[in-house]
Amino acid sequence: MSTLEKSSYHHGDLRAALLSTAMEMLENGEPFSLRAVARQAGVSPTAPYRHFKDRDALESALAVEGFRDLLADLGSGRGLPASASDLAEFAVAYVAFALRRPALFGVMFGKPCDDADDERVKAADALHALLADALDHVFPDADASALASAGWGLAHGLACLHLDGKLRAMSEEEVADRVRSAFLAITSVGS
Amino acid sequence: MSTLEKSSYHHGDLRAALLSTAMEMLENGEPFSLRAVARQAGVSPTAPYRHFKDRDALESALAVEGFRDLLADLGSGRGLPASASDLAEFAVAYVAFALRRPALFGVMFGKPCDDADDERVKAADALHALLADALDHVFPDADASALASAGWGLAHGLACLHLDGKLRAMSEEEVADRVRSAFLAITSVGS
DNA sequence: CACGCTATGTTTACAGTGCTAACACAGCAT
DNA sequence: ATGCTGTGTTAGCACTGTAAACATAGCGTG
């Protein structure tokens, strides 16, 4: 599309093109629809159906990308966290991701998504595993499962509440501070 | 509608009727749309616009009801919590509400909802205040604001993750246990 | 009581959506 | 060269939210 006019009737790699323009639209906050994506990709309204069963299939593919990126964000620059404050940074990164790419975050989490053998489920499970490892690494004695749920829940809840404007809107810095405080507060309050 | 055939051209109290049938549809998991609500209420597709500016306005009204009900659920039967385990029951009730009325919960929280002076904002703030009070009551020394964020975030996050099937599906009892464990774990782990 | 105003409901219409079905063309294998 | 398959296109359906124009019911006022 960019340099070379498509001389051919066929697109070459429409599937990838659709995914990337769809992702771009998500990031730009433009209203997202199969038809809009097709339009943006310069292709007929129903062309996407050759590559995705339906709207949900496209969204799932985007979600998988999202999970990969989030995992990368969480892993980048640090090994497994060694202290409670490392954990707090984990949570900060999680929330930052959600705020930086809100629409994508919505696609990743806004659906029942009980598709059994989906690649998407695997991606989500990988995230769960990472968080469980992290918490278990910092608190080896505690009930790992409960702690993992708690840690993920806390980060996720703060992300959602901030996303939905349920907590007063604030700068990125302030949000990070608040998440950090919350995480530290709750992991150090046990009388 | 029930006992007396509407003999009149006018409905009498269409606004209330719309709200209640809409709420019913939400609870039943039926697909929710302005037109569907109108149909269900036995009225023309655009009649609701006489009572609600647009779809969002109807949803906001439903959300307000939802916040009231959730507050009632949290307050019912108990005073302000006096211990960490009371707090855990708070969280359990929060998550139970979300799982019992998932669609309503989605309406309450699935939107940016930055409408400035809305009644909806007040309802959400009331919820925030209750949670803050509760936490402050149990942990008077800690930073109340951070704790409130943390507590709400934790409960909310667990609710969302369960709703979206990100944590393995389980019975109501098991979910309650998991929430309780998570809450207790995280409030007692501060080495 | 007649008149008309306003609140409330109806009809009609338009643009946009997801999706299906029928068609068309490109390029490969035969 | 011939035809099959993969990929794209066009048409069309049922649905959505929303606006505009119309109609009526029932009240307040002359």
C-alpha cells in the first residue's frame, strides 16, 4: 500500500494488514468495526471474512497480540521481583499498560472468552503463570494460588477503575504513585 | 400492562416501565438494545427517546439503580466491618453481586463515564465513600486513601477476572472462598 | 364549552453494523 | 489450455441508534 501500488487483484498478505490497521485504529481510539477496518485497509467490506470467521475472531487475534505485549512489558528490564516493592512496580507496569492502550486492554478483558482451546486462553494463562511465579517468588510461604489471585486482582481492578474513570482522573505519575501506595499498603498492613 | 389493558393512547408511566423491562432483560441476559426494550414494553421503536436522550442515558439510569442495589447488598446485615475477616466478607459480597448480575455490573463499570454532574457519578462516589469508611474503620492508622483504592481495586479486579472467565470457572461457594482467601492473604502477608 | 398548547407516542427515513450468498478473477497444478 | 482453489467483490438481509415529521390525548385557559 505504501510504496508500491498493488498491481495485483490479490492483496498479498491481507490478514497481517488487517491486524495491523485494526491495532492502529484501536490505539487511535477510532471506532472499531470490521467494516471500518476493511475500509481503512482499502478493501471491500466483506473481505476480512476470508481471514477471520467473524468479528470476535479478529478481536481474539488482537487480544493475543495484546497479551504478548503486556507480558513483554512486565518482563522487560527486570527479572522476577525480589521484594514487595518490586511487586509494586509490576502492578504499576500493568496499570500503565492498561492506561496507555485502553481500547486494546478492553478487547483483552472485556469478553467472557470461554473459548476452550483457543490460543487466546493460552496467552491469558501465560500471564496468570507469570504473576503467580512473581508472587510466589516474593512470598514463598504464603498460599501461592490465593496470593496470585489477589495480586492479579488488585492490579487488574486498579487498572479497570482508572480506565473507567471511577477513580479521579490524574496524571500518569500520580496514577503510578497511587498504585504503588495501594500495593505497598495492602502488603504491609497485616497489623 | 398487567391487569388493565391500556385504554389510553398514552402509557401512563413509560419511563418507569422502560427502566424495569430493561433491567429485566439485563438480568435475563437477553441482548439489550433500545429497540428491543421498546418492543418488549409494547411501544414503538423510538418512543424511549421521549424519556431518554439516547442509549447511554438509559444505561446510566440503570447503572444508578445498580449502584444503589450494590450499596444495599454491602450494607445489609452488617454494620461497618470491624476486622479483616469482616472486610473479606465485604469483598465476597461485592464479587457475588457482580457474578449474580453480570450484565448490570458491566453497565455500571464498562464505560468511561466522565459525565460531570451526573447522578451516576454521585452514586459511584457513594460506593467509594462506603469502602473508604470500611477500610479506615478497620485500619485507622494506614493511609486511608491508598487503602481504599487497594480494597476496592482488589474486590473489583477479582470480580472482573471471574466475570471474564480469566480465573477458572467455579461454583459460587468456591469463588467466595477464593475471594476470602485472597483478601485475607494479602492483608496478612506483610511478613 | 371551544380552542390550542404541550407532552407523549407513531411513522418514516437514513446511515452504519455484522454476516451470508452469489459472483469474479488470479494464479497454480494438471 | 484448462479448470480448481484461494481470495477478493457486489448485493442483500436483519438489525442497530438516531433524527424529523406527524398525530393524538388531555390539560389549562379564553
